[in-house]
Amino acid sequence: MKKILETTPLFVFLLPLFFVLHGYVENLGYIRIEEALLLAGTYVAGAGIIFLLCLALFKRLAKAALAAVFFLAFYFFFGSLDDFLKAHAHPLSKYSILLPAFLLAATALIIFLRRSSRPFRRTFLLLNSMFLCYILIDGAEVFLKPGRPYGDGRSSGKTRPVTSIDTITYTRYTDTIKPDIYFLLFDAYTSSRALDQQYHYNNGEFDRFLTAEGFHIQPGSRSNYKYTILSMPSILNMCYLDGLKDVKGGPVQEYYYLTDLIRDNELMAFLHRSLGYDIVNCSIFDLRGNPSPVEESLLPIKTRLITDQTLYSRFYRDIGWNFYQFTINPFSEKILDHSLYNDDRLIDGVKAASATRSLRPRFIYGHFNIPHPPYYYDKNNNRKKVDHPYSPTDEDHLQDYLDYLTYTNGQAEEMIRTIQRNTGGKAVIILMGDHGLRYHDELGYNPLFFVQNQNAVYFPDKDYHLFYDSISGVNQFRVVLNSLFRQNIPLLKDSTVNVKDKK
């Protein structure tokens, strides 16, 4: 056995197996075993290709194996390295430092291996033994560790980010009435009042549709922040983001903090933990145990809980958008239409959820990138050609935004009709914009214009007495929970936080 461990490069294939198994254990209960096996098979095949390429370069098995495991380790463990550096040596976590350092290390290793005549038996023994031990430990944990309940962020074993506000106190709810709740978030949808007063656009037809369907409209509604990445954690945690002042490391680290607040948010944790709701994710954001269904590949969606730690995933997430302009056709058109394809998938997901019966109540979160630019349709619902990725200056094309509302309203109306038909009108529907149109030309800079958002709710019993016209995002679900589940959550002051752009 010892001779095999000293001469056979098992570690080239044990490394990706350990990576997948360890990720599977960390997310136990969220990923099915067949999904993990498919991912492991894919990675093992990839490791084999890397090994063969290295073998062609070095002509010797031992040298090829060591080079291959070096490249594979950097690829698979990049996320862990990146997280460690962000926590303990943040300046070193920049790609402008990490990638050149890797290239220098790889060059040095290649030179060393080409000049060396050592058999590397001890190195083989160490690597093979180490990965075998790791796999045995994680394998034992699969059998000893009970799977976590689906979608419960508090059972994940990870610290959930919190803001500086007091913890919300809930009242025990014993009633059996727990309707499905559809939260339909339309990115950058300005309120009808703002559309009329600021842009002289009559959105009355859509308002009349909502009223006819039994919705209650909050005409003076506004978000508390002008950016999605700030509004959504505020809405879903029912609080202001006071914790931002304690975030170290600049905009990138702040972004991680905010996405963590969305993934492990207070609202869905309460619904799942205390009321037994299942969470259905039809949004652009990952939720704990429920990755976003967008950007699908050949691998199952939930394997992203593992693959997000790789070099490719981190690079694509953090700075991949910088390279859109260099993408050559025919792929560039696919990238430019990416958000439209994703919206279609998310809208279809919401409709499919409404047609699915469940023994447990459900909270369905749909988040759609409309009427936010890129503006894919004109006022006659004719498809427009988009010739560049999204830029903040696109929002200054006021007429394009107003024209795009026709398409947006059509999608919203069809979705609402489908939900009402499939649920018999017994589901709660909350339709909101996360902020308003951030339009600068002619009007100048007025933060209030940027946060006036569309807001309408449908309750089967039509009891809307707790809602008020000027409600803001932090109080939206405080009122919803108070109305539906007889909670006594106090309301916060409705304020707008004017966060300056970070360059």
C-alpha cells in the first residue's frame, strides 16, 4: 500500500473529489447526492485533462502530477484563499496582486520541475495520504451529521450578519391560516404618482388593472435607498442598514456583507422557522439553500453552493463584467440579452410555482430586472436591439424607460392573472419596485425622485387598514406580518438614506 501511495498520483483526482465532498458536507441537506456526484465526475474529468496537458509538457508522470495538482489547488481553493486574505490582509486580496503572484509561482514551479531529477516519492505519499484522510473525515461526517432543514439560514452553522437595530420580537401565531405569499419585485419601477408628477406619464391603465384585481395601492410609497443592493437587504430584514458603518475593506467587502444580508434575511428566516413556510427563489439573488435559478449551466443550480468557491466563479462574479466589451460575436449578443433571458426564466418560475400544489405554505420571491435598463422593448412591444452592457447613464434616457413600462406592465399583468387563476385568489401578492428611476437630466439631483417606488398589495380578505400611503421599504413587511399573522412589530420612521456613489 505504501508503495502505491509513493508512486501513484491519486491526489490529482482525490483533490477535486475532496473539494466536492467537503462542499457537500458544508451544505448538507441543500444538495442532492446525485447532483454532487455529477459535479464530482465533471471535475475529475477536468483534472484528468489538466494532468494530460502537464504530462505532454514534462514527459514524466511525477512532474506532471505535481504541476497539475498545483493548478487544480489554486483553481478549487481560490475562494477560501480570497476570503482569508479579505479577512486578514485585505490589500493582498486584489486580483491585480493574486493573479500575477500565481503566475510567478507557476513559472517558478515549472522551472524547478524541469530541472529536478527527484522522484518525489515522499511528496506523493504526503499528498495521497492527506487527501485520503480528508475524504474519510468528510465521508464519516455525511453519515453522522443530520441534514439541515431546507432554507433555514439559522441552522447553517454560519454567523448571520445583523444590523445595529434591536432584534425584532415576534408574537406566537397559532392560527392555521397561512396563505402563499408572492413577493414580485420589479427593479427600478417608479410609482405612478411620480411618473405623473415628474415625467407627465399616465400609468393609470396599470393602476386600474391592479384595483380591479383587488389590490390596494400605496401611492406615496418610497424605498429607503436608491440602489438595489441597499434596498433589498433593508426590505427583507425590515430595518435600516446601520451595520454598514462597521464594514471594513471598502466597496467590495461591503457588497459581500449586503449580499449576505439578502441570503440570510430576517423575513424568510421567520416565515420558515416560526410558521413553516417553504421558500421558493425566483430572484436574481442567492438565498440560503436556494441559489438563484439564473445563469444555469450544464450542472444543476444547487451545485453553485460548491462551485462559487472556484477561481472562475469568483472572477466572473467580481470583475467579469469588465470584459463584456471584448467578447466577440456571436457570444456578445447572448451577454447583452442576458438579463432579458433571466427575466423570462424567473417569470416562468413564478408562474410554475403558482400552478404547483404544496402541503406547506410558501413564500415565492420573484425579482425581475424590469423596467430597469437595458430597455429591450419599445412602447409598442417591438423588440429593440441592445448594443452595449448596462451603464448608469442609460437611466437618463427617459423616453426609453417610459416606453419600456408598456412591456413591464404587460408582464406584471400576465403574471398576476396567472397567480390569481391558479390559486383561486387565495394567495397574497405584493408588487413593489426596489427604488425609482434615477433620472438626472433637466430635473437635476433630487434624492427623493430616485426612491419613489411602485407599491401595491393584494390580500384575499381585502383588509388593508394597516397600510398607509407613504409607507417605505423598512416597514413594508412589518405591516404585512402584522396584518397576516397578528404580529405587533413596531414601525420605524420612514426615512430616505442618501448614500453617496462610491467611485
